Amino acid sequence: MSIVDEIGRRLGVLASRAAQDRYMVNATSDQYLLPVEAINDAQDVIRALSGSGPISALEGMESKAREAVQKFALAWRSEENQIDAMLELPWDELVLRNQHWHALRGAAQLCLVEIGFDLAQWERDESYVA
């Protein structure tokens, strides 16, 4: 798996309103996505900037893509103090109305665009949209 695909997979749920609507807002007891897992995956991407965490370091990635991940990390750090409180919210409130979650989602979307990851195709591949 390429580093772009790995980052896309890790940021996909956080970036995807379709995934969140289907599996957080409209979650069922057997079909759901945990917000904490989206947060943990995003943290893995940020840790990769320093060469730590479960994904390989971002070595060899084009500088433009690395810069996109660095911009995501800056946005993350500006919202980081709100994460624990966000994770305590009902999922529909988190996804639909929480400004901090919206900021993280937007930053993840922008990062994916800038690294060349096709979020819309990923959503189709993962059956989040028809």
C-alpha cells in the first residue's frame, strides 16, 4: 500500500461526512464506526511525521504531500484540547453540530485533497455512498 493510500485509509473516516452520517449518526448495534478510532487513526498519521507510530515514516513522500500532513497536524493541535470532550458527546451531536469535529473533518478533507487521495472514490469503495 502506498503512503498516500495509507494516509487516506487512516484519515478517511474522519474526513468522510458520508461515513459519519451512515455509521455514527445512523449507527446500529451491529453497524457503527467509533469516533475514537477515527481520532486514533488521525493521531497515527501525525506520529508518522516524526517517524513513530504504526505507519512508516513519511520519508520519500513528495514535499507537497508532507506539507499537507504538516498542515493537518497544525489544525489537529489547535483542536487537541477538545478531543476528550468531543468523544463524550452523543455521536449525532458530534458529527452534526460540534465545531471542533467540523474543523478536524475539514482539515482531514483538505489534507487528502492535497496529497492526491480520492476521498469520493474511497467512500464508494467502502460502500459509504452508492
